[in-house]
Amino acid sequence: MHDLSHRRGWGFWLQLGFTLLVCALLTVPMVMSMLAGLTANYFVGLKSGLTLRWVEEVWRVYSGTILLSLQIAFACLACTLALGVPAAYALARRPGRIARLVEELLMMPVAIPGLATALALIVTYGGVGDLRSSWLFILIGHVLFTLPFMVRAVLAVMGSIDLTTLEEGAASLGAGFLRRFATVVLPNCRSGILAGSLMVLTLSVGEFNLTWLLHTPLTKTLPVGLADSYASLRIEIGSAYTLVFFLMIVPSLILMQGLSRRGRPSV
Amino acid sequence: MSACVQDAPLPHRPAARPPAGPGWTGEPLRLAALLAPAAAVFAAFFLLPLVRLILIGAGGAEGWSAYLTTLADPGHLDSLISTLALSAGVTLVTLAVSTVAGLFLVRNSFPGHALLVALLTFPLAFPGVVIGFMVIMLAGRQGLIGTVTQALGAGKLVFAYSMAGLFLGYVYFSVPRVILTVMAAAEKLDPRLEEAARSLGASSWRVVADVILPALKPALISAGALCFATSMGAFGTAFTLATRINVLPMTIYTEFTLQANIAAAAALSVLLGLITWAALAVARSVAGTSVAAAG
């Protein structure tokens, strides 16, 4: 590029310093919390020694919430795949005003605060059978909230390939609709489906706004457990629990970064 | 669904072609059937409950005017105003911080660049409760800032459990999202415009003010609206820091659980939903896309 000396003037160092400061603001508390979760006594500091005691304690008290969160996340993934991929296909095959309107409507659960959606669900379905006390009630909320992300990720990929031509080719060879869908459409949208799936899993595991109102004492998810460990227990346990949460979401975050680096559209 | 056949195709999309061959018969019907499950779930579990919530908000003795009178309650009005002010402040600070850092990252390359970008965007997946905990780690009773100010002899500075803590939390929450948007927009800038301005003798500040910022404007408006909407509706961070913070989501929560005042909670949620939806509609009309508003 042009003269580097101009670029590396005081302006460069000032901006670098500012950017590093912002980065420190974001990462220092993360590192502190990870260390606190592994420190024998946070009040005394690191010299009290490192221990896995708090992580074990978290597992003892909260393994139920962790397993329920995973159960809901994968059930949510199954639902958004079953509902979202066909819906995205329908929207992609008939672009037009109605498709735009449907897409706009489907995105609404992201635009409206989770608290409002949760209240709406409670006043409408809170009294229906045992639904209120079932984990399925939380699942419904998560599906509403994550479906837009699946539809969007799949639509983005479908918009970048010429589905009509691919399908016409397959149809002219005599492939029926189901065969085309399974062997032409789905494989071509693989990257979008993968990006959407990672997004759905991460969002569902971390969802709190809806879940806090929808949960019952018997259906606590990981973020609900986080909230009550922050409120009531010692800082080491809250930290160890946060560490467990980080470990759960990091793999999908790394995969997502890898996907977007390959130039595929993500959300 | 047959009506949509008449619609003009959107630009940049291949036009829907006429059915050809045996595999294509009954296509509109099939597409409708593919869309139906999602539409049914959405209608049953989102549209219907939302309509119910709106009706409950108007179901009290005052009817539809309840939506206005709920704001006559000084506590509610206070909470609405402070939430609006907080969100506006968070939006401005986040945009400023992210524009400086994002532009810097796009326009310079140096060792460790990729790591810096990864670190800055990592908190994207944190729910609000975790962000609240990060604020406690920074500015809580055993937090870093308090320890530093104490060591400097200025007394222990603790502000996590107040509006200032919430402000910090929402900025923390929004910076990674807005930086990504700024970087994506800045990468598309035409460097020739900047070079032209420079060759005409414009100073660095003039280039930023007259060339770069105007070009980034759509992205900034869209990211700002998203940031504003998220701050209005976020619940987890406020819940973690709670004690004395009076923001709209907390007010709705206390009205619902502690006061069992469902009509007021419903009216306030509908109001809140309208504000966030309108903000995001602005974002979408300007930029056409939205990033994850997780929480």
C-alpha cells in the first residue's frame, strides 16, 4: 500500500491502544472469571491454589440443568430443521411479495423481546394440561426464537445458487420431487444448513429472556442455573459454572468462524 | 398461495420459470404444503398468543385506554424514560467505540490482527446473564476496577449494581455485534474515493468526516437500531445486576410475578414490543439484514 510511515504515525498507535483497551474490557473479565472458577479461594487469590473442586460442585448441583439444556437444544435443532428448511425452500422457490411478508412475519420473534413472547405463551397456554410444567413449554419458546436464524441461513445459501436450473436438470432426468429435494436441494444447501444448525444450538443453550419466565423448578436450563448461582452462591461456583458454559459453546463458535472464513454466508 | 405467482420477482433473483415436465405439476400446492408446518407452529404459538396478550392489555376496566393509563403510573413512566435514555446512550457509545475500533481493524494489518478480531467478537454468543456476571467481575464488590482504585488510594469503586453497571453491560453486549457490522461495511468501501480526497489535499479528519462516515451511514443506522432494540428488551443483564435498577423489562417482570398485575405487565410488554419492532423495522429498511439479537 502507500506510504507506511504515514499510516504508522501517532494516529495508528492511538487507535491501536484504544482497540486493545476495548479488547481488554471484553476479555479481562472472562479470564478473571475462568480463573476464579479454578481458584481454591478467590478472596485470598491465586496463591490459595488451583482446584477443580468448584467445577465438581457445579456438576453435582447443576448437571440436571446442563443435560436439560442439551436436550432442549437438540430437540430445538430437530424442530427448526424440520420446519425451517422446507419453509426456506418454499420461500426461495417463489420469491415475491407474499414470500417477503411471510419472511418478515417469521422474523418477528427476534424483534420482540423474549419477555413479551414468554408472557404471551403463558397467558395463552399456561393452563393447558401439563404443558406449563413440561420442558416442551421451553422448547416451544426456543423454536420460535431460533427458527428465524435457521430460515435465514438456509435462504442465504439458496439465494446464491440457481435452484431452478439444478432442479430442472434433475427433473428432466425423471427425478420426482422427493428425490430432487433429497439429492439435489439438500446437498447444495449443506453449508447454510450447517451454519443455521450451529446458530440454533448456540442460541438455544444460552437463551435466558424467554426461558426465565417459562421455566418451573423442575425444568431449569443452564442459563437459569447461571442466574441463580450468580444470585445466591459464592463467586467461585458462579465462575466455575460460567466456565462450563464457555466450554459448551466454544466448539460451535469455532466451527461458525471456520464456516464464515470459507466465505459462506452465515447469519 | 396461487396469488404469489402473479408477483413480480425481486431483482437479483432468477425469475420463476413456467412448469416443465411431469415433475413440476402441482408445484404451488407443494410449496404451500412445505411452508404449512412452519406457518402453523408460528400462528399457534406466536401470532395467537401475541393477539391474546394485546387483548389482555386492553381487558381491564379501562379497555384500550389502559395502554395510555399504564404510563400515568409514575413508576411505569419513570421506567420507560430511563430505559429509553439508557438505550440511546448505550447506542451512541457503542457506535462510537465500534466505529473507531472496527475501522482501525479493517484499514490496518499487523501481527495478531486475526486474534484481536476473534477476541473482540467472541462474546457474541454470551447470554445477558453471563454479561451481567462479567460486569460483576469488573465493577462488583470483588471486581477488578474496585481493587485498582483501592490500590491507588481512591477508595473502592463499585458500580456494577446500578444504572452505570447496566450501561457497561449493554455496551459489552453490543460492541461485538456492531464491530462486525462496521467491519463488513468498511471492507466494501472503495479505497479510490479516499485516495481522491487525499490527493485533493483533505486531511485525515476531513476524509473520515466527509468520505468514510457518510459511506458507513447505512450500516451504522442499522447496527444502531439493532443495538437500541436489544438494549430496550434485554432482561438477563438487568436481572443479574438487579437490586436497584428500574428498567422496563424488570418492571414488567415484577408486575407479573410479584404484583400479579397481568394486565399492566401485558400492556407494558406490548408497548415494549412495539418500540423494539419499530426500531428493527428501521434497521431492516435501511440495510436489509439483521444480526443475531441474542439474549
